[in-house]
Amino acid sequence: WNDPAGNFGLNSWVSFASSHGKPLGFGEWGLSDKTACDNPYWITQMNNWFRANAGTGPGQILYEAYFNVRGYGAC
């Protein structure tokens, strides 16, 4: 994802939340049929990133929820 200012990816959301003095939450994330449905490497890297940025302070990840519904998106 690229916003008009040229910011990329998850770290841009961390910067945005931090600049507003707020923690960050990901209410729903996961894979779909368009992203190969099962990608253990990607899920592991997301988990690592969430853990590395976890906390309750500005720009830290307060919560995340993995969206996992069998059959959703033809997986």
C-alpha cells in the first residue's frame, strides 16, 4: 500500500499512530485466496513484527486479531 505521501507498509501505520500519541490495533488480518491461502513464512513474519512492536504506548501494537474462517475466500 502506498499513500499519496509515499509511505509504505506496516511501519507507516506505526509512525502515524505514534505521531498522534496513540497505540495501534489490527482488528483483522489474514490471508485469502489471492495471497496463496497458506503461507507459514508470511504468518510467522507478521507474528514477529507484532511481537517486536507490542506494547501500550504511542505507535506500539496494542492488539491484533487473525481472521481465520474456513472456506472464506475459497481457501
